[in-house]
Amino acid sequence: MFEGEKTLVFWIGLIILALASVGLFAIVWYDAVSFYQYWWKYSVPFIVAAIVFILIGLYMMMSGVKKERTET
């Protein structure tokens, strides 16, 4: 999927993907171990934002790979 030369866009997308994934995990983990029953409704915007940033990071990673041209 990510075969080819990795550009700067790829590496920035990878950093965004990693930070958003860690953030999403932290939010979900805190909601799972929190005993405050209504906390989840306040964390929904942060969960949606983390998912959006994960998708942006994946798109940047896919578009940041230079494909090798094959001469025929």
C-alpha cells in the first residue's frame, strides 16, 4: 500500500496519524475507567475530531508516496 519513495507529506501524515491514534485511545480509555456516568457525552466531539485527524493522516500518507514509473 505504501510502496515507493516516501515524501515529507507522508511523514507528516504519519505523525498526525500517530498523535490522533494516541489521543483517541486516551479518550476511550478514560471513558472506560471513569466512574462518572455522563462523561461520554462531553467526549464525543473529541472522539469525532480524533477520527477525522486519523482519516486526514491516512490520506496524507497515501498521497505522500511517489510511485515508480514503469517504462514499457
